[in-house]
Amino acid sequence: MSVHVKTDCYRFSVFGGDLRQVYLAKTLALQGHTVTVYGLCAPVEAVHGRMTTKAETFAEAAEASDIFLCPTPFFKGGQVFCQNPDVRMNREVFFGEDCAGKLLFAGCIPADVRESLHRNGTFSFDLMLEETVAVRNSIATAEGAIAEALIHSPYNLSGSRCLILGYGRCGAALASLLKGISRKITVCARSPLARAKASVCADEVMDFRNLYRALKRSEIIFNTIPCEILNRHMVKHISPDALIVDLASAPGGVDCAAAEECGIRTVFCPGLPGKYSPASSAEILAGAVLKILSERDCPAYAGGHSAPAGAPAD
């Protein structure tokens, strides 16, 4: 019979992803946890004597621990998201015997994948469904979006008329950061409640019936809505000198062909936290994982203790 000892130290396996995964492995190792890595896009350097173990195969990394830390998003282009060009992981590897009975953390886990994981006995936690993670992630995304605008727009941000499409977490973070910087902020949102909230930061708030008017006078357009808001008809109202920064998840919110025909520059910006603030993002993810493990009284799986007969429910 296995005996589980409650401890503050865990054994983690960190897979794939972008620089967030690299900093996540480093952060956890520095906190005294045992960390095995596989498929990271950069080596994890030892700091203050704390090191990680590099697995040569997926099976080796899977065997090293019972807590898997997978990327955000979990999948991209049908594969496990991985910026290491030498490693490819099919989604099916997480449905095999190597992963049965494990705890898996990732971001943006598709519903069908969650069901397949659970059928395999793998218990998954979508970190992007954690409200505190999602809110703090939106701040990192907003900062990255502003960085992209500064790089690609022919206008100074401080003198530009900015339009934000959508007022969810990301739209709200953008409006807050742009306040006092841009010449004028316009927010276009469907929900009356969202428009009421936006009125605190924005100079102008409107619904989509009046969108074409805002498009005509906007120099930088930030889209946060994951459907084709800027269709062929709407794109015709945008100035050729304007910049569209599309923050929406695939397939985005812009008719790309129409924008190209009109000579409008569009920048698609997936994974901005991993590009501009991987260390800060990793600290957020590490904190969320450890909080979930602690609150759910998960076993540490340390020192040779085996996986439990039952794991915490999702």
C-alpha cells in the first residue's frame, strides 16, 4: 500500500511551448521542486545551484513525474504547441498509457481533448479558465499589443486615434493602458454593460451599427473578437495607412484577402505573453498551479510515492 506524504515540493514534467515554459521550469526549480523538461525551445540554465533534468524522449519525461505542465495554448496546428523545431508531439501521445493517472495543466484545452484525457484517466486543469490567470494574462497581452502597434504603425501612438473592438478582459486592459497615451480611444462593443464599463476609460463608446464611422477615422485598430468582424464590407471603410492589430484567436477577426487588396497592414498576434513577457507570465502560471495543487490537497508524488487510486476531480 502506498503512503502519500503531504509536502510543499512536487515533481513536475514541463513540455513544449514557448519561452513561458522555459521560465516556468526555471521558476519551479528555484522554488525547490524537481523538474524534468522535454521539447523546450531553449535550455533552462542552472541558477543558484538549482537545475532541471532534460529528458531525451516523451516517455522518459512522462515517467519522471505525475504532474504535467503543458503549453498555452495546448495545441496549435493539430500538434502540441512547441517552438522547438527538433521536437514534434502529436496530441495522441497524451492519450496513451504513459499519461494515465497523471495530472495535466495547460491553457486553452479543447473540449474534445479534455474528454479524451479523462477517458484515459488523465485529470486536466485548464489554466486559462482560472479567472486570476486570465485577467493577468490579458494585461500581458495588452502590453504586447501596444508593443506591436509601436513597431508596425507609421503613426506615433501618443497622437493616434485608437479603436478597440470588443471589451472583454483584453479590451478592458488595452483601454486602461492606452488611456492618457493615445489621442482618442473608441470602444465598440455589443453588450450595453460592456459599453457602460468602457465609458470609464474610453473617449467614445458605440455599438456595431456605427462601426463604419469609427473605422474611417481610426489609425490603429485593435481587434479582440474571435469572429470576422472586419469583413470585406467593413475593411473598405479603413484608411490604407491604418494598422490592424488582431488579437483574436484563430481564425481571427479580419478578412485578410480584403485587407491586403486595400493595402491595409494587419498584424496577427498570437502568444504575445510568451513573446514579450515570458518570465512574468511563467510566474503567474507557476503560482496558479501551486495554488490549485495546494487547495485540492493533491499528493506531492515525491520521493517514490506512487500515483493515487483516485485523483481530484476537474
